[in-house]
Amino acid sequence: MLINEFEVDGRTPHQENFSGDLVVIGGGMAGICCAITAARQGLRVILVQDRPVLGGNASSEVRLWILGATSHMGNNNRWAREGGVIDEIMVENLWRNPEGNPILLDALLLEWVTREANITLLLNTAVGSITKNIRGEIESASAYCSQNETRYILSAPLFCDASGDGILGFLAGAAFRIGTEAASEFGEGLAGPEPVHELLGHSLYFYSRDTGKPVSFIPPAFALGEIEKIPRYRELRVTDTGCRLWWLEYGGSMDTVHGTEQIKWELWRVAYGVWHYIKNSGEFPEAANLTLEWMGMIPGKRESRRFEGDYILTQNDIVQQRTHFDAVSLGGWAIDLHPPDGVYSAAPPCAQWHSKGVYQIPFRTMYSRDIPNLFLAGRIISASHVAFGSTRVMATCAQNAQAVGMAAAMCAEEKVLPRQLLSPAPMERLQQRLLRAGQHIPGVPAGDAHDLARKARISASSSLAIDTLEDSGELREASLPCALLLPLNAGAAPEITLLVDASEPVTLHAELWRSSRDGNTTPDVKLAAACATLPAGKSLTATFHFEAMLAADAHVFFVVQPAPGVSLHLSKTQLPGVLTLWQKMNRMVAKSAMQTPPEGSGLDSFAFWLPERRPAARNLAVTVSPRVCCYEPELVINGWSRPRCGANAWAPAASDRTPWLRLAWDHPQTIHAVELVFDTDFDHPMESVLMGHPERVMPGCITAFAVRTAEGNVLAEVTEHHHTHWRHNLERPTTTTAIELILREWGPAPPAIYEVRCY
């Protein structure tokens, strides 16, 4: 029994002191990926989250899907899904949770963090104050956990603010911005004439469930009763649930930090009012059996403070795809701006403006220009309001944070501060370490001098070539422009034969296009045109010969123009780096099949070319002559680990049922580790919640394989695999003149290897 007597001066809460190498404030996707990256590099990391679960807007508390540069496959950014830790999480979530259950994602995020021995996780813990040293660096942060009445004093030489609102930077006095800049400040065509306090608001979602019997609904007294106050209320659909209700948004004209509770109450009024309208207006008889399964308890925040680094990313960086010497990450979501009045605005709920491809994000945006040891991660990085419209999404935030985690590791190892990594040598080391960890940096190839694979002779049992995409017997009307996106080698363009049905004689027109910028997949440079005249009939061959020469390897669009009465034969054949695209729009991220921006906006006009999602996805049934040999074994050491200006992968011939890949050296090499990069279809967004997916494993992923030495010693035997990266540290180093990768099992697409590394 414990009896405490009265204490005149009151009591102080229990206190614990923690010290580490890096303190990360915020356990959203950015904080998670930063902490895991740093911990894997040997740093002792303290991860502080003010909620009971990890994930932030991705968690079951908010239930927004994780997205980034792929944008629901609704833009022209092919093979753009983010790599590294966020890729691991997305691929594993697909494997465990293809239905998109947010509770299972919560568990996965907790597992991924807690299995790292170097991470100390503090949940339900909020930072309230900090101390600084005489150099202006953060020395410690004080945080309080309401669940165990404990105050934590957290000390480290490096801090990262991934808190969303930037509480750490705010307390430290770092420079920040709130609101929209004037167009004149950065020359941004999408900005207004004057700076104003207009932000993106918060959103709050709900889920419904069919009970199989009629269910009544009595709204709470605070529910919005006049649905007409929502100008777009007629756009409501019973089938919309969860984050498909993203446009139930509010608060962009308010203080989105200190007014969050007020904003939340208004969003509760809106959400319950919307459900009241669906259930009780009589407009939705199909809702009779539905019950309100879940209502968000906290809103998903979009925008508040943006902190200033040594560089402020702007609209022009995104649209012009500017090159940065310190590029460490990528973005690709549209510049996605919303009316500040949100759900109460009569304007469209968003304006999404896409660039022609992904863009680099420089390291200078990821640390405070004022606080020497403060990294910035998540939505608070150094960006203008317009650029923030693109950088704010979670997968982009996560990949930026991975760069921060790796940078923190280098700072700790080299005893320097973030700004000191900008010199050429350390920046190159940072980029190469990120690439080895799975990060994708547009335009920056891998080139690790310590990688023994780069010195090896590469051979294989066989190599795939593009010659015939076999007819599946399926047809699609040639009512839209379509394109077969092919990785072609430098030199003369091949002849392409298309299989079609025609109800009457017709002349088919086809063209070859490529992108004006390496790495883009927006066709904006016409190379050649050709036509084929056909009689009426079925299974006709239309052959196109193009007078075109490619100066370098490139992805090329074989474009077939619409033709009345013509049906195109389709193929189920899937190949790495090959897609069939249609000129159309994805209503989730665009308003038409052609982006037509306002005059003077600084944006590009171009068409969207989009693939179908599997299982509906098909390629055109074609023959290519001469065959294109673009899956040669030496591509596994060319520095690219995804399709870019080519397939960049080795794949065996379709007839090869016992394929192998061999790395050989003239002299014996001592191997400590082997790393492989597999094909997990970087074009697939893998939305984390709400949207179900038809597959648990990507079709071209190798699911079983072995690695052995020239002497026949087995280094690894893997019987179940579904991830992008496989890393194997040998228990004891082995010395050999060669290693072989033997493929055992794979899916319906050719098995592909993008990269092999040996250390």
C-alpha cells in the first residue's frame, strides 16, 4: 500500500533522460523512414511520436493512402515509385495487406520500427521545450507522455523535425513561412500578385459498412443540417468512403496550427452532416443497409509552417526539372493546390498541375538555415507554397527523410554539421550511399568504387529480346490514341508490325515519339511517321517502317492514331520496361486527357499517356524487327536500378527454364556481402489503404533463388522472396573467382534483375 502525504509545493512528474546520436520528432512516414535509415547506419536514434500509433496521416487515425511521384498512375511519371525504406514498407504491405486494411498497416509500421535495435520509440509523447547551446544548436528537448506521466529529456548532437507543424524548429527559433508568396518573389506563375494567408486545409474521413439489413441514423445535434452550404454536395456518392472524401476539407483561411481543434469540430459537423444527408435525404435508397463504421477522430493536416533552408524549392524547380548538385531525392506529385475555404468553396476542390516528369529535390531544403544541427523532414521542408503543393505528399516526404537519415549518419561519422555535407566529395558519398540503400535520385547513377561487381565480367544462360508480343485473342477499339512504350537501342528504329481487325478498308497512321529530356516519359519530340493501308478483314498485319535514328538508348513511343472501325489485338505478354499507354485522363488527378494550363502560369501543355492497371492491363500485339536486345546481362552494373532510357535489367529468354547470371573476375575476390535488386514494378503506386490490389507479389519478381560460388559453395538459398532489395551479409567472408545467381521461381512476367552488387 502507498500513502502520500500532502506536499505544499506540489510534485514534479517522473523524469527519464535519454541520449543518442539523433533525435527524430514526429512518427509519420517521414519520421519513420528517417529513423530506420539512420539506425541501420549505426546511429542510436530516439523517435518521438505524439500519437499512440505511427504513420501520421497514413495511420488508422486518419487513413490516407501513401502516395508520391506515381500519382495513382495518373501522370506521365512511369516507374517512379519511391525506393528505399518506403519501398520496403509499401511492398511488404502489399504482401500482407492487399485489401488495404489500415489497422494492419499500423502493425506493420510498428514492427518495422521496433525491430531496429538502435531505435528507442516513445509514443504518446509531445515535445514542449528545448535548450540550446552557445553555438545556437539544439542541445536537448523536453517531452511529456500523458499516458505514463513521464517527462523525457532527450539529448543528441543532431535533431530532425518531422513533426508536421515543425514544433522543434518553432521552439528553436528557426525561420519559417506560413501562407502564399507573391509571384514576384520566386517568379512563380501559379502564385498570386500579393502574399496572402491562404493554405491547404485539413480533411476528416469516415467509413461505412453494409450490415445486410436496414439501419437508421439519428445525427448528433452538432451535425451540419443544411447540406446546401456545401456547394458540391451533389457530387456525393454512396460508394465514396475513407480518403476518397479528401475534399471534405476546411481551415485553409485559419491558423492551421493553433486552430486545429476548431477546424476539427467543423469537419465533424460536415462529416456527420454528409452522412445524415446520405442516410436520411431519400436521395440514396442504396444506403438503407449502411451504417457508419468509423469516423476520424483527428483531421489529416496538409499545411502549416514551412521552414527555410539554404535553398527554397519553387514551382520552376518542379516544372523545369532543374538539376541540383546536391540532389538526394525526387518528387513527382502534381502541384496540387486547393481553395482555402475547402468544402465551403464553390471553386473546384483542387487544381492539379503536372510536370513532364519527376524532379530532383536538393539536400539544401532539408536542414534549417538558422539552427546548425536541425534537419527538416516531412511537409515542413524548405519550399514555397506552390512547390509545397507537390512536395507535401507522404511518399515524397518519406524519401526526403531517408536522405536526412543517411545525412545524419554521415554527420555523426565525420563529426560535421548538415551544411558541411555540401562540398563535392561528401555530397557524392551521400548520394552513393543513398543509391545503395535503394533511393532513386533522378539523373544520378550508382557508381560505388568499392562495388566488386563493377569489375566483373557478366554472363548469363540467355537473354530476353523484344520480338513478338503474342496475340491473346483480346481486342480493343482504336478509339483513343495509344502507344507502345519500348526501350530501344541507339541506331536505326526497328520495323513494327501491328495486328488489327478492320470492318472496312482503312489507312492506319503511326508515329514514333520520344521525350525531350532523358528519363522523362512524356512524348514531346516527333521522330518519324508512317502509314499502312489495309483492306477489311480480321487479324490483318499493319507494318510500319520508320526513317528514324536514335543517337542513344531511349524509351520510344510507337503511337497508333485512332481509326474508326479498327480494333487492335492485345497481348498478355509483360516485359520489363515495356508498357502500352492510352491518351486519356485519370479523374483522381486530372480534369482532361490534355493538360492545358492558364496563360502565364509557367506550366507546360501536354497529353497524359496512361497504362491500364492490372489485371486489365494489356500490351499491343506486335512484332518488332529486327528484334531489340535490351535485356543483356551487363545491364546489372550500368548504375540504374529501374527503367530509364532503357530497360536497365537482365532477363532470361522465355524458353530458359533454368536461368542463371554469373559474375566472374580474373583474380580471386573476397566477398563479404551480396546485394540484388529485383523487379517489383516501380510503375505500381501500391496505395497503402482503401484501394485493394489484385496481387500480393509483383509479376516479374523472382520469388526463389540461390547464390553460389564458382566452387559450388552455396552462399544463400532463398525459398520465399517478394521485396525489391535483397541484401545478404555472409557469416564468414568467402574468396572466389565467380559467383552465380540461379533463378528458381518467379511470376507470370519474365524474371528481371536490375542490379547486382558485391562487397
